[in-house]
Amino acid sequence: MRSLIPFAALLAALSVHAADETPWLGEARQVAGMVPPKLLQVLQAEIAQGGPAAAVEVCREKAPQMAKAASEQTGWGVRRVSLRNRNPKAVPDAWERAALEDFDRRAAAGESPATLEKWEVVKNGERNELRYMKALPVQPLCVSCHGPVDQLGPGVAEKLKAHYPQDLGTGYAVGQIRGAITIRKFQ
């Protein structure tokens, strides 16, 4: 029995230490969860009013505005990224690319895309940077603009060609990982 006491103490110490390493995780999850539901709500309203082609304008103009507002409100840098980006500003950096590739592997192995996330403290020069990403699975609403090209909503292909001539963001099915919300903050 005596030999179990030091082992139990070690396990307790490791558990506390692991929890102490990411005290910011709850805040990161909350910040990452701010933009996607608001964007879906705005997209639903716009599609109901102007059809799927109107949603292209929302994602093009309002999504970056929402991310900027969330960044200003929280102090975290907020943006969306994808391995198959539509917006040239949505190209992932090396850390984000590795996370997205890991999300794809994990989803292919059977994990639910809605649960995929990654967080890490990354050394950036002299400072530590808190990094967090959450996968964004394709919702039924999304396929009107991100589904197979031959199945896009009315007027969508034309809008995409006009705004995003290098578009890589089509061909998705419901449930696939479209990209991720990524946030970062210096500590």
C-alpha cells in the first residue's frame, strides 16, 4: 500500500500540471465559437431573402467584418482558413495547415468533424503565442455555394467566378471539413 501513495501523488501532480498548462482553453473555445453561429444566422436570412447567390456577398464582406469585430472585442486574432480556400486571405500558415491535415486524417478515421480541435502554446520569437483551431464542417446550408459545381445554387457560379477567379472552395458534401476557425493571441 505504501508504494501506491507516491504513485497516486505523482498522478495528481501531473493532472494539476496538465490543467495548468491550458487555463486559456475555455476562453479560446468561447472566442472561436463566436463567429460561426452568427455567420450561419446571417447567411440563412440572406438566402431566404435573396437566394444562394446573395450568400456569396455575405461570406465575402460580412464574415471578415465579424471576425474583425470578434478580434477587437476579445483581443484574439480571429479568422477562417481552409486547405481549399476560396478567399486568397484564407490560406493557412504552417501550423494551421498541419492542424487542418490532421483534422482530415482524424475525420477519415471516423472522428466527428464537429469535435475536432487543436490548441498549443507556440514560441514566436521572444514571446509565447496561444494558438487554437476548431474544424468547421459543411452544413446543409453551405452546399449551395460549396457543393459540387454542377449543383451550386442559381447565380452562385457566376458570383464566384467574378469575386474568386481562383476559387478552390467547391466540391464539398455535408459533414466534410470545409476549413477551420483559427484564433491566436500573444501571451
